[in-house]
Amino acid sequence: SMDKPNIVTCAAPVNIAVIKYWGKRNEELILPINSSLSVTLHQDQLKTTTTVASSRSFQEDRIWLNGKEEDITHQRLQSCLREIRRLARKRRNDGDPGLDSTGLSHKVHICSVNNFPTAAGLASSAAGFACLVYTLARVFGVEGELSGIARQGSGSACRSMYGGFVQWIMGQKDDGKDSLAQQVEPETHWPELRILVLVASAERKPIGSTSGMQTSVETSCLLKHRAESVVPSRMAEMIEAVQRKDFTAFAELTMKDSNQFHATCLDTYPPIFYLSSVSQQVISLVHRYNRHYGETRVAYTFDAGPNAVIFTLQQHVPEFVQLIQHFFPSDTNGGQFIKGLPVNSASIS
Ligand code: PMV
């Protein structure tokens, strides 16, 4: 009956950028100054799970994050709700017979939980908004290209709408219609690739990505150089490395891009520091390890926080994990290894 709530639950995994997104050319539509590329994790690992209920009896839209009610009037949340309802209305007006009677006027109650620390630079907003948009779309019977809506929740969220290796093409248009995520290779493409997450700190980051990017765009000439003259050719090289499954090329580009992103943070005025002394020790360890074998076996990347994300191949995982546990015993300095994550699986349930 019309009074029974329509309830849908979905999960979406975190994605880790190997070519970083940093800087917007349009704040409201969330249009980036450069393209980016990421790997979406296995959905059983770092993920957000969201349940959306819609019912005629609900008086207003409401949202709970990790059990705590949050402000539904949040601008980007409102963008996602508005855009999904707009698409649903368009579909109904186009006379889609598959669209059931789920009222477009029905209010929704949203419950979202992360299985990892929120806002610690572990891309929680990416999984969160991807999951929200995907689940809302199911509730309102909307299908098709949804990355443009997820992007308006959080830029990096558009890449979590697909599994495997995903690029976010920056686009050229002012209205953002061509600023979308696209799968480069599916999750089955490179089964030997592994991702390890080293949690150096689970605290909330001191400077969020939104204000950090703003200051960087306003003050860093290195960021401008990076967006215009470095990323375009680096994107092409990275896509080629992924397609060839060339770990050496993939790893070196990943480390260089992480380092350049953090260099633009230091070039920002006042400067932004996301790396901690533990992060710097991890960077040195990776380079020493690779030098020891005379080949690039391991790569690191860091987002807006001190936690290291390590890429390596299956056969090197046991030894490298031992090394990490030796140098970062979890009871002494807070550094703790958490997961060996395969990437060879589906992204959204
Ligand atoms: O989507 P946001 O606003 O959380 O920004 C993400 C920025 C980085 O994680 C640092 C880089 C990226 O491409 O994910």
C-alpha cells in the first residue's frame, strides 16, 4: 500500500586516487581543475552502507550518519536530493512505464554508516555520497549515468560509482555535463594488485578538502602548473600503465603524483600539512625497500591525512606486511596496519 515505506539498502566502497584531484574551477557544481584516476576498493572492505526509506507518512527529509542525526539542509546533500528527484520527475514525464508509484513528493529517511574512521583522510565522503546517490536512485526508480550527481555531493565520490580503475574526466563545459567518471578497466583486470592501508591516525583531519583546495587554488602557482602542464600527460601515462599492468610504471607515477599533491599543499599559503612523521617514515621505508631489491615492488599514496595507502603485488604482501609490523608495532607509536585489500571484485551491491 501507499503507506508502507519503500526501503532500499546499498553499499559503496572507498576509492583511492593515484592521480589526485585537488582544486575546483566551479565550487557549486564541483568542477575540477584537472582530471584524476583512482582504484575502487573491494566492497567488503572500507565501505559505506546506506539505507533509504521513503514514505507518504514522513513529514520531512532526515539523515543519520553513524547513528547521529545530521543537518539535512547541508548544501551538497540538498544538491543530490534535488538532482535525483529531478531525474525521477523527468522519467515520469517521459512516460517510463517501469516507474512505480513511489511518490516523488514522498520524504526520505536516510541512514548511513561507515565501517572505518570518518573524515580521517580515508575518502569517507567519496563512499558516502556515492552510496547516497546510488541508494536514492533505487528508491526513486532512476537509472543510468549518476556520477554527475555523486560529483555534486563530493568530487571524489563520482569515481566510487564504478568498480576497478576509474577516471574522472574534468570536462570542458561550464554546466559540468561532461565532468563525469568513466571506468578505464574493470575490477577483474589486475587480480594480483593489492592495497594495504596503514592507519597512522584515525583523528579527523585539521583542514578539510574543501577549504584546503580553495586556499591552494588561490595561492599555489605549483598547483596551477600541475593542473595545466603535468596532469594531462600523466593521466595518459597512468591509463597506459594500468592497461599494460605495468606495476613499475604504475607505482612510480602513483608516488610522484602523491608527492606533487603534498608539495602543492606546502606551496599553499598558509601551508597545509597532511603528512606526519609516521607518513614520512613510511615513504622512506618504501624507497629503501625498493632500492634493496633494485626494483619497484611497493608504492605509497597519501590523501588529505597521514594514513598511507600502499599498492603492491600479491607475492610481496607477506614480506612487506612483516616489515611494516616490525617498524610500526601498533602499541608504540600509533601506527597500525589494518588491511590487505584485494581490488578484484564488484563495487556496488
Ligand atoms: O572529494 P573530496 O572533496 O573529498 O576531495 C578528495 C581529495 C583527495 O582525496 C586528496 C584526492 C582525490 O582525488 O581523492
